[in-house]
Amino acid sequence: MCDYVPACLPAFMYSSFLTAGTTATVALLRDGVELVVASVGDSRALLCRKGRAKKLTIDHTPDRKDERQRIKLSGGFVTWNSLGQANVNGRLAMTRSIGDFHLKDTGVIALPETRRINLQHHHDTFLALTTDGINFIMNDQEICDVINQCHDPTEAANVIAQQALQYGSEDNSTIVVVPFGAWGKQESSLAGYSMSRNLASSGRWS
């Protein structure tokens, strides 16, 4: 990872470097039992246990009281756009990100929140890591229900990504599905999944 900007960069490249940023969610499985998840921003991790979605991450957005307070204590401010979306300094919808160097002095940090959980392989079907293009279109339980109707993780990832696009997602729609011991043993109670959605779109910037 580059931690400086070479002096020879053209001005427009220098500006882009300062304003570019990303979110990240990573997962580590230790000894096949302990699952450790770390996240920055609004990429998410969810565990499907006994057919129910178990959220493992909480988005870092100005809607969170603790994050909003931290931004204000760091000298930043929060505004809301016409859609009701909160933004740091009127620009960024995240309170934590990798990059976005021009907002580091106002409280936008890259420090992840972490969580540890022990897997129950006889109950846990899969782990799903998703980006905001999916999260803002489908809720956690919808994702869990759709994946449980698929035959394998590859099919599941393709179906979720395609449905997010069909529902109107205009942002990065990426998903990773990691199967666990209960994969294929969870019987879906759904007679058929409804394709009707409230079409909406969102992004990191207002």
C-alpha cells in the first residue's frame, strides 16, 4: 500500500489520490472454528445460522450516533442531503474508510471494528461478504433466503449479484459466499422468492 504521493504526479492525479477511498470487510477462520471479522465502511458480513441471518458487522455511517459524535469531536460536521442521507462534511457517506485522505483531519479513520464468533457447523450454512451495491438493495434475511435456495456457492453469488442489478443497484455489487457444515441441509420454507422490490440506488458520495 502506498503511503505517500510522489512529487512528480500531475495535479489532477494528486487530487484524485487524495479524494479516492474504499471500504473493506475481511474474514479469517481459525482452526475451522473461530471466525474473526474486521470491517471498515459499509461492506458487510453476515452468517446464516439455522436459516436466519446473523449480522456480523455494523456500517460505519454518520447515522450511527457514536460515529457522528466522533466526527464532530474531530472537527468535522455532518449534513443530510435531499434524500435524507447523512454525509461527513457534506461529501462522504462513510465515517471510516481506507483512503479519503482529505477527510482524515475531520475524523474519517481507517481503524476497523472486529468481531469474533465460534462457528456451529451443524447450524451454520454460510458466510456472505457483500458490498453496498447489494446491501442497500437487499436486506440480510433476503440474502440468506435466496442463497439457501441455491445448489452451490458459485450459483448463489451469481444469483445475488444479478438480482441486485435487476432491482436497480447502480453501485458495486460484489459478494463472496463461503459454505459451512450445514450447507445443503437447510430446507427453505419459501414457496418461491418474490422479485418485487422497492427500487433504490445509493453510493458513497452524495
